[in-house]
Amino acid sequence: MRELILLRHAHAEPASAGQADLDRPLSPEGLAEAEAAGRWLAAQGLIPDCVLCSPARRTRETLEAVLGAIGYVEQRLEDGIYEATAGTLAALADSQREAERLLLVGHNPGLEHLAALLHSGQSGDYRGLPPGAIVVLGLPADAPIEPGSATLSAFWWP
């Protein structure tokens, strides 16, 4: 069995006039949420082998706060996570089969659709994923990622 951890970025500041969405930073509340997410992951022993993170500032800042709690792990910015569909995220996760525990740091609605797709087989069957929330999914070790192939082992939010 391998694990896929989905982490939605924590609360971000609204875009200021002329600011690109990619450049929005975490709010003070978001920084506290991201730190709490890192503490939760560390307390659960959910230290990833590899992290794929959206290039957006709010996801990078969320990851930095998490790493402050869990320590350094292999990480890579992945442009395809920003505004990704569940299918794109599933393909990215599937390309990392060698990782026993993979963390994706990204955005909604892609992450919540991915969680629903992998767990129930339908991407429209989702309940929401609040900012800073974590979904932990168990996947068959050597099988490709497919709809309905995952078991939900944890859901946490700050």
C-alpha cells in the first residue's frame, strides 16, 4: 500500500489591485493553519517521501510552514498543479509511483475532485476541502491510480 496526501493551501490574502493570482500570499490566519497542518502531519507520522507543489505563492508558503514541522523532504514545484483538474492531478500522482508517500500541495476544486474521484469513483461526489485541509488516501502499491481505487484513511482541517 502507498499513500497519497492532498493538502489544500491555507487561507490567502485577497489579490490586491493588479496583483496576479499566483502571487497571493498567505494571510496571518493561513500561516497559523499551515503550521497546524504541519504539526498534525508530524504527530501522525505522515512524513512524505516526495512533495509536488503548485508554483503559487500561497501553496509554497503553506509547504514552507509544513516543512518547519516535519523537516526537509524531497520537493518539486509542478506548474501543472495550478488550476489542475482531477485527471491532471491523478496523472501527476501516478507518475510518482516510486514514492511510498506522496504529498500534493495545491488548490480547489482540483484537490477535492481528485479525493472524491479516487475514493468514490466520481469527481462530482465531494463535500468540500477547506483551506489548510488534508486528505490521506491509501492506494494499491503497484497499481495505476484509477477512479475508486483509494481508501480514505484520514481527513483533517484546521
